[in-house]
Amino acid sequence: MVAADDEDAGRGSGEASGSRRTGDQSSPDSRSSTGGLEDWVKALREMAPYLDLGWRLAGATAGPPLLGYFLVDLWFGTTPWGVLVGAVLGLAAAGLQLKKLQDEFDR
């Protein structure tokens, strides 16, 4: 009997809150021009160049030392030099990525 009362109480409160929710929602036709899907698309298009910035910097920084190790050091036995040259090239590439980002911000 207590479980039945709990279910009825839960159903009653759910209906009341459900009617509030449907009353708060606007139909797609009555939406204003702000806050719609077009605004989200515009915001994502503006953020797109910066969303993958971490991957671009990580790839530019870590890629050349890894290539230097696996392609140069292991094949030719020049253990520190491939990694060191790759690290210098990777840091230069990361610096160029940051410079490119700074130029985009200045526009």
C-alpha cells in the first residue's frame, strides 16, 4: 500500500513538472533569432580553428623527435642526435603554429 502511494505521488509530481516543462518550451516557429541553431553553428565555425590546437601543438612538438628516433637513430645508430635534431625541429614547428595562431588573433 505504501509503494502504491509512492508511485501515485511520483506520477502526480511527474505530471505537474512535465506540464511545466512543456509550457516553458517554445515551438520552433515562435523562437527568436537569438539562441537558435544558427547561433550554435556560427559559434562552432568561429571556434573550429582553435578546437584542435592542442593536437596540432602536440603533433608538431612530439612528431619530429619520434621520427628522429625511429627513422634515424635506430637505423644509423646515432642515438641522441636524431632525437635532438627532431626536438629542435619540433619546437620550431610548435613556435610557428603559435605564431600562426597569434596572426589569426590579430586579424
